[in-house]
Amino acid sequence: LAFTSNRVQRLRRLCNDKAERAQENAFVIEGATLIDEAIRAGIVIESQFVAPGASPCSGAGSAVNDLADGVMERIASTASPQPVIAIALKPKLHIADLALATNAQWIVVVDKISDPGNLGTILRSAEAAGATAIALTSGTVDAFSPKVVRASAGALFNIPVYEGVTVEEIGEMGFALWGSSSHEMQNSSVFTAADLSGKVAIVLGNEAHGLSTNTKLDGWLTIPHAGRGESLNVAMAATLLCFEVKRQHDI
Amino acid sequence: LAFTSNRVQRLRRLCNDKAERAQENAFVIEGATLIDEAIRAGIVIESQFVAPGASPCSGAGSAVNDLADGVMERIASTASPQPVIAIALKPKLHIADLALATNAQWIVVVDKISDPGNLGTILRSAEAAGATAIALTSGTVDAFSPKVVRASAGALFNIPVYEGVTVEEIGEMGFALWGSSSHEMQNSSVFTAADLSGKVAIVLGNEAHGLSTNTKLDGWLTIPHAGRGESLNVAMAATLLCFEVKRQHDI
């Protein structure tokens, strides 16, 4: 296919345009390693696009489009493009399922995080630590953008991601809301001393502004540092908090 | 100063060239926030370079060079260059000091890590968790490159960094060597169950190849995952391991 083909133009829009991804309920996965991981995780691959000389991933059972020379370079989101790109369908989720979580389950709520690398790391931490799901408020970077897909290193395919939620509705589902803060807050606990053993939600706020202090939470978690004040970023804090919940849940 | 000035050309070499940094024992700090952090930490600022319209950082007591229009854009390592750049002196360290560490002290050894972002995160974790020092084997990315300086978010200024060490000599100094592995190894312990309360070194290996299994260690640490196999990268593992050592050292 040439760069001007309708199918290539659609692929390019799905790479670059959040609204297009939302409307089509589809997203783009770059590279055979990630596509294979998605297939293993049961993600439906709609079609693949293959640069000259490369092979499509097997097991996808999907339409394969051969690209003309130089087309991949004009589509891909990285300087050294992968020779295979896939369009995948976003898993269909119902927020009602999250309300059915038992006391043994816990989740991560991401409120207006803007950096794709941070969201990718948070997805990896939550998935590795056995979280039931991740919930994103509107205003958070799109978890299905190529950058987050790449940064999540496949974790995105292995944990349900609920989009467009509010912190309040997570609280109404019976999750105890624990906010993460780099500052000492009223009603804050050292993360290893708080009781995170039940149906809890770890709530992470924006890199620059944190969580609004108006957010109604059950408590704030702090990570004491031996060094200077704000040494950890939100993604590093998320890793520590997720594995503390894992420890307390005995997962 | 014009781009062709000797001082600007030297600044550019210090940005781009590891050998130049090693020979001069100097490195480059980009941006007022990081320069201020360095000054607070007692790093010696040799000189500053200032774009038209910007102000130098105060408290540095160092020579200030005003750059001509457009020069900063040709030097800086980022797409949106900071208006102030400083040349700083690398702290002088003696490996013999590390040998004097007490049983209450612990360090991180970085063996051939290649990604600047990963080393930056490891520096932040080690500093925040109260490590006495970081030691780098040769073959590790330069901790004083602009990318690592930026990624460490100031942690580099607040923890001693020993370069060109070997894992063996750290062991000979009496540190118990604990390697991090994403695979189950012979002689491996779950990180929260290992005794890390004494004079220990957490040893982190290359992103792709890990630590050589020939490395003589006192033990291997594993981080059990609830999700898929290799969900965490070496920087995330470092964060968890450093804070576990912190917990056991009661820092």
C-alpha cells in the first residue's frame, strides 16, 4: 500500500489522534514483540501492516497489508520504526463489573497524569502487583496512545483499563480511597503503616499539581525519604505503593 | 559569546563527550532548577552560560558568560533548551572512603546499565532510600552526561558516585553482594525475606543481559510478580529493592 491509501491514512490517524481511537474503539501496536504479547493476552488484532522484507505476526488471524517502501517511516511514532504495526480492538469493559469487586481486590486510580512514560510505568507496576484494574479520570493521557502502549511493555494488554471515571464514583463502589502525596497532609499515614489489606484504591495525581486537596479521600499515603524532599516521581511512588498493597494482600 | 568562541566549544564538548568530562573532571548542568539544586548540595559551579534575556543563578559565585542569540539552541541537549547552563566540577572521591563504610551503611552497584533514564531513576531511588553511595562499573552509561543529570532530578548531586569500580572490589570491602534478577536463580531469595539489614550492596545488571551469572555474589534477590513474568524493568526493581533495604535499616 502507498502512503496515500485509505487504509494507511486510517492507521496514521489511529496513531496520532485520540478522538479517532475513541470513536473506532481501536488502537495501534508497534513491533512484533508487543503484538505477540497482545495476542497472548487475548487482544483482538484487526489487521497488520508490514514493511517490505518483514513478516507479519502469526496467530493473529487478521488481514495483512503490505506497505510500499518508505511508508512505515512516515507512519511510525519512533525514529527507528518497527517493521510490523497492528491495529487492535480496545477491550470492551463495563464499569458495573468494577463495582462487583470483592474485598480481596484492589485497583489503581490515575487522575490527570500527563506523561506517557509515567502512565506506562504505573500500568506495569499495577499489573505486576496484581491490581484488579486501572481506572483513569478524564484529563489523563490516553492509555492507548502509541507512546503509552510502548512504555507499558505489554502490561496494558493484561489489566483492564477503565476510562473516564471519577474518583468519587470509585469511592461509591466501596473502594477505600488512598491518595499519594509527596507532602505531609492532614490524615496522612506512612504507606507501610496504613491498612491497605481490603478493597482499596491507590489514587495518583498529576505530576505538577498532585491530587486536588478537595478530593474526598479516606486517607493520604506518604513515602518517607532518607534523602531530600521530593526525590521520587509519581511513577516510582506508584511502584512502591502497588507492591505494598500486594504485600498486604498476600498476593 | 558566539558559537565559535573557545568557551562555547568547550561547553559543547562537555555536553557531548564523555572523555572530555573525564579528563576535565567537569560536567554540564542544564536549567536554573537543577543548578540551584547543585549549589544547595555544595557542588562547585565553575561558570554559567546565559541566553539573551535570562539571568544567571545566584549563589554560584562563578563566571557568567552571555551567549549571543541562537547559540544556546545549538549547544543544548534538549529540543527546548534551558536559558541557563552551568559547568560544574565533579566531586573528588576516593574509593578508600567506601571501604570504611560501617555495618549501618549500604550502597548500590550499577553494572553496565546503558539507558540514561534508568540510571537517573536508580540514582533517585538510592538517594531517597538513604544509600551511602552508588558505584558504577566501567561500561555503564556516564552518570555525568546531560541526560542522566536531567533524569536524576538532582539526586546525582546528593549522593557520592564512584566510577570505574568492579563488583569484586566492592565485595572485598566487606559488602554482602546481592544481585537483582528477573529470573529465578540458584541461591535466590524473595527480596522482602532476605536479610539486608547489614553492610549490603544491591547489584543491578544490564537491561538486556542482566548480571553475568559468573559474578560472585552472596545471593540473588527476586521480586515476585502477580502478573506476567518480566513486568518490571531494572529501574523499577531498583526502587523496590532500595526501599526494602531502607526499611530493614530502619532509616
